[in-house]
Amino acid sequence: MHRIAVVAVEGVLPFELSIPGLVFPSVRRADGEPAYEVRICAETERITTRSLELILADSLTALDRADTVIVPGLSDWRAPISPATLSAIGAAARRGARVASISTGAFVLAEAGLLDDQRATTHWSTTVELAERYPQVRVDPDVLFVDNGRILSSAGSAAGIDLCLHLVRRDCGAAAAAAAARWAVMPMERGADHSPLVVHEAPQSDASLAPLLRWMEQHLDRPLLIDELARRAAISTRTLNRRFREQTGTTPLQWLLIARIRRAQQFLETTDLSVEQIAMQVGFASATTFRDRFARSVGTNPTSYRRGFGEEAERRLR
């Protein structure tokens, strides 16, 4: 089981402290057992926030065995962080643990020296101060999160959910991340560069677009055009566009692109089909077009995605 330690410090933001506990516990391995254990720890038994006093069962020793350490944001990111907390986080990173921050938790990582010469992000309102206080950090204000491999950082609270879903995808694959997103009643992670890859559940009523969406998913290998979709639904293209917006939150062509990318992810994770074969199976005119669209939507190329999120990811959690 993958062990996650969430570090609470004085002034921690309660919502951001709760994000890992919202996302990770719902993830299951192939055998049905939990994939993650989440523990909230702190240097002291009691931690205060602006509105709450928290009593925590775990001390910083939880970091000694953690596979991932997550530092949520702080209400006062200018306040000094205790040397013991910084030392424990740094020791976990040196041991090989993955370390991530949510929002202004990046200031803690920067103070611990973990962001030196690294690209990082934080809440948009504090990016300038992070860059000024820690000039050795390459602050990127225009992303939802940054993944440097072992060190990650995210922007605001919602981006913290994106980051956690991204970690689930890294560890367990796209299907597990999509299931965690559904459990949390959240859209699938939007991608680090703000390019949303949102999974919209198909409407269930037969009076809606559900029959058309099911038909589209069964024919992703075909060049489906808006006029053909409108004829199949027996409505005008204008009405089709309006209903798509109402029922799925996006346009027909964008929904189709997302469905094709999601199907391609499934093929990459579970089959040995070549990139060229997958491109044909999901309706792209060429492998070149497929690679470009896939990279823009997912943030990596199909070959790298297969290497990181294929069946090997599942084996790592067994």
C-alpha cells in the first residue's frame, strides 16, 4: 500500500488539508484493496487554524515511512516554519519520498530547499512573492501544477485536487484516476497547462442525448461530422450544439476529441497495439495528428504515457 503523509503546520488551510483525504482513499487496486493509506501528521498534537483547533494522532515520524509527502497551503505563508518540520520534510525527500505542495505549501518546500533550481507554482496571488523570496526557484504562474518527478507543486485549492488526481493517474492509471474523480464529484484532472481534459458523464435519460453519445462512443473510428450527428439526432446543428452545451458542458467536436483521447489512453494502458494502430482505432486521420492532439490534451506523448501508465503502473501497487 502506498503511504501518504499530509503535513499540517500552524495556520494550515483546513480545506486544502482535507484534499488528499478526499481523493486517495477511494482508489482501489486490482484486487479491490485500498491503494493508499493517508495519515495527517504534525510536529505537535494540536494545530490551530483561523477557525479550528485540530487534534492529530500522528507525529512527524509518519514521514519516516511515507512514500508521498503532501504539504497543504497556509493562511500566513510568511510565518516561519519550525526547523523540525522542515528537517522532517527534507529527510523524507532525501530518502526518496515524493513530495508535493498545494497552493502556498510551496513556501514550505522552498524554505526546505526542495525547490532550488526547480520549476514550481503556487497560488496566483503569491507567485511574485515566492519568486522574490526564493530567487533560485523558477516560478511558473500560468499552470495548475508542476510535476518534476519527485517534487511537485500546485496552484490554488482546486488545483490541489487536480494534482492529487494526477498522482493517482501516475500511480494507478487513467481508469483509477477517473474513478477517483467521480467519487469526489469532480471533473477529471485538467492537465498541468490549463488545457482541460474533462470527462463528462453521459446523460442517462433516453429523452436526452444519451443514445447519440453511446452511438458516438461505438463509432469513434469513423470521421464523425457535426451534420451527420445532427441528422442522427433528428435535430438541427444549432439545436445539437445547444443541447451538448446544456447536457455535457462542451461542444460535440470537443466531446468527441475527449472521448477519442480517453479511448486511446485505455488502449495504451491495456494493449500492445502500436501508436499507428491506436490512431486508426480512435478515428485520427494520421498517427502524426494523433500524437499532436494526445500531447496537447494529456501533457505527454503516447509512448511516454504507455511507459508511465501502462500495466507496469498497476504492478507497482500489487
